[in-house]
Amino acid sequence: MRFNFFYAGLLVLAGCTTQTQPPQSIHQVQDKYQKDKAKVNLSNVKLGLDVLLDDKIELIKNKNIGLVTNNSGIDNNGVSNYERLMKTKDISIKVIFSPEHGLFGEAAAGEKVDYNGQIKTLPKVVSLYGDNRKPTQIQMKDIDIIIYDIQDIGARFYTYISTLGMVMESASEYGVKVLVLDRPNPIKGNIIEGPILDLKFQTFVGYYPIPTRYGLTIGELALMINGEKWIDGNPDLEIVKMKGWKRDLWYDQTKLPWVKPSPNIPDLNTAIIYPGMCLLEATNISEGRGTKKPFKKFGAPWINKIELSKELNNLNLPGVVFKPITFIPTPIKGMSNNPKYKNQVCHGSEIIVTNREKFNSVRTGMKVIDKIKEKYPTHLKIKTSGMNRLWGNAEFSFQASTNNTNQFSQPLKFFNNRSKKYYLYE
């Protein structure tokens, strides 16, 4: 009975209730939020891939093509880019390059893929994850143009954007033109969050001096990478813009089909939560891998789920509430081969976003870690090198414990002003 009483009495974020209003349960808040979202008229957005095939096919006709893509490289109707290209007259794909997680999104994080000529119905497929993260001279031989067409999610440590930069470096070195087919930033193009990467901590999960959530489309980011000289070389770069996309659109405010951009981002809500909750990967707290709700769930065997959820809700973080849960991480093929606390009972919280316009994922991730550190100082472990890579500098502990997120404001303002010159959309 204690749990039911607590659950029914969970309050929504500060400002959503007054003394004259009865408290709302999580279910009531979610229901209202879903109804509000349903009122939005969906926008017709035409992807860069469709614009290329319908209006700009001359850019690639009679050219030898290298294609960088994965399962997210689909057209407006959900058909893969390589299928469309292979059926188009005077188009020749010489090689397909795939990023982390493989061409079909079949590999878990960190898992290497080697196709080794096994896919007989496609051109040669080469993985750019593992020992070979950049197209080699042999692989680029006889290629006239390399096309990049992958759905990004707008977070700095998503490795697809590191692959983009390395492809651009290789293209510059070997005189190959780069064509980026633009796609939406699914978590909007007018919100930025988190610290800017210090290049002293440059790795494959942080390749550019950009914020955690950087508010650009993949095409705009490519322009900024080139314009700010963040890579070796300066390739011949062209962006095929989308039609109909605006910066204030969430992905579900378009008519575009959703496909998992990677195995542990099954839906848009997870993409919204990811920029902050990915920080848990550098701790001994389960970030929900090994469940059907990665990054939405977090916990450990030694956490009291009722107390933690209550105290997190008492912080009144904007746009989010926390539901106490118990879960057991188990290996899931293609998602998590060896999750933290495998087959152990974990207790913690599930993040429920109640207002995505107000929700700040990075701040929420900081607060979650800080609260667990406060309650379980002898249990919580933070891997310093891992946190430095994700956070982008060596100051996470200080920033989280002092509750000073305002120190981001000046660097983010500077970045935002600089990035605007690379905007392709209003």
C-alpha cells in the first residue's frame, strides 16, 4: 500500500499545480501531454535523399559512388537509399560504408562488424567501425563522389557524426567530392544544451568542439566542420537540403517514418532523453541497457527506488517526473550483449518526460548522478576517463556538485552565434 500511495501522490513539475488545484498523477500528466501533441498539424518534409533523386539526380549520374549509410538511410516512404539508387539508371555504387552498429543496425554498441563480401545482393560493404574508421586509399580508389546519408539524433557523442568527419578527411586527402543528404535533427534545431567539448578530450565519442546537444542538422554540422576547420583538409562539400523542415520541429511533427537510428534509440522520447542520460555510461549505475527502455530506466541493486524517485521529484526539474521501478538487465541480441548488473535485480526510476519543450536532458542527467552521489556516496563509482570523454572536459564532478549549470550559458551563447552562419533552415 505504501507504493500505491506514493505513486498516486507524485506531483508534476513546479508551476504545473497551485494550492487550489489537486495534485496530478503521472498517468494524468502523460495523458494530457499526448493529447496536446496530437493537436499539432504534421509538416510535409522532403528528405535530402528524395530531393536528390527527384530534382538533382544529375549530381551523381555517371559517377562512381561510395555510399555511407545504415538502416536509417530511408526515403520518405521508408525505402532504403541503396535500393533506390541501385534501381536508378546511370547510377553506379562501388562501395557501401557502414558506421557503428552496422549497415542494418544489427550490432550492439562497441560490437565490430565484418561483412567480408557476405552480402551477395549489394555492392561491396565495408565497416567504418573497428580497426578501420576512415575510408582507405584503396577503398576510395575509382570513387568520384561519396554520399553521406544517415539519420543523426543531435547528440555530440553519437559516433555517426565522428564517422562523417573522418569520411570528409579521407575525401579531402584523395580528391573525392562529399555529398551530404540532409535529414532533420529529430530533437529540434533551436535548442542547445551542455558543455562544449575541450579538444584535449577529443575521441571517437567526441570529435568536435560542440555542445552535448548542438541544434544543427547533419548537413549544417558538415558545413560547420568544414568552415571551422575542425578536420584535416578541406573537401569539396555539397549539401542537398530538405524541403519543408524548420528548426522548431520535433521529428514526430513531420510525416516522416521513424526508424531506429541505432539499436538503443527505439523512439523519439529516448532520443530526447539520451543527451543527459548517456552520462550514466561512465558510472556503475545501469542506464537501462538490457531492457526495452534503455536510457529511460536507470538504477542499481543497492538503490531504494521509492526514496530516490521521491527525492528526484522533489527537485522539481522542468518537464520531467520519475517513477519508481524494478528491472533486471538481460542480454538482448543487437542491443546489449553484456549489460551492467546482468541478470541482477535493479531498483531505480523511469524518466517520464511531461513537457519536452521545458525538459533539459543534460541538466537532468547531472542531477540524477548528483542525487545518487549524495544518497549513496560509498556505492556510486564514476569512471573518470569515461566521464571526461562524454562530458567533454575534466570538470563534471565540480559542475554537478555545485549545482551550477549557468556556467554553460556564455560558451553556448558563443557557439550558437557562430553556428548560425551555417544554418540552412529558418
